[in-house]
Amino acid sequence: MIHFTDLPAVDLEAPKLIRVKPGNPLRVKLLNKKFVGLETHYWGGHTVACPGTDTCKACGSGLISTYAGFIFCQCWEGGRIGVLVLTPVMCANVTLHVAGNKGLLGMRVSFARKTKEPNSGVRSTFHGFDSENDEQTQERLVMRVRIIFKDYVIKSQVPTDDTGSQRLN
């Protein structure tokens, strides 16, 4: 027997993150009106969310947290949809190009590392906005970020108007 529910489907596995790597530029179309973000550490071989200086082992060992933004995107080549990781500078750059009520939705942008070093700066090139978009809801983006950082509890969400950003801690 089939049972129907009004509740949204829950993803059981964490989505793959899309990062800008050295070499060819990453060309994407953004699929949310704004990004979400949180403080993170590179700890134990992977990126973890910082729960705050009082309870964070990484902060206790002297590591400084780094802000990271997350937004759904669609790659130009292949059409793959994933969650793009934005560095603090990338967050600032895309925020400068917010389009009114539309926000970041449909923005076409190329990101490229400035050198072949893995953590080198990222150059951003903006190519305007697509008129047709498969918009992803903000709630789905927050759910995906929660899945990625399983044990991290989002304490509060700072509402934003047109700045294009949202902090999750």
C-alpha cells in the first residue's frame, strides 16, 4: 500500500561538494537567491564546522576558523548540480553582483585559481544571468549543509535582504 505525506523527502547521504581546483576554470550557474555559510576548520583531513570557541577542539588547539559559503549550482559542462563551496573572497565577489529580488539566482560565473597551488586565490568572472533557472529552495540548501556537517547544529540564521549572504552560526 502506498502512503503519501506532506513532508519533504530527506536525503540520506551527503551531497558532493564542488570546489574550485587548480587548472581549468569552474563554470557554473547559481541556483539559489542567496548562499548560506558557516565558520569551518580543516581538521582531521577534512572540513568541519566550528561549533564555537567554547566547545571546538580545533579552536582549542589554536586553529583559526575560516568562513565558507555554500550555494547550489549547475555546471556549464555536463549540467551536474551540486553544492559549490565559496571562499570568503568568492562570497564577497558574488554579493557585489546581486540582482534585486532575483538575488544570485541564474548568475553565470567562472571561477579559476590564480596559480596551480591548491589554496591560491580565486579569480571570478561574471557572465550575466540566465532567464531560465531550476531554482533550488533555501530550505533545501540549508538541509544539504546540515547533512554535510552532520553533527553541527545551526544556532541561528541571520535574515538578509539583498546582500546575498546568510550566516549559519
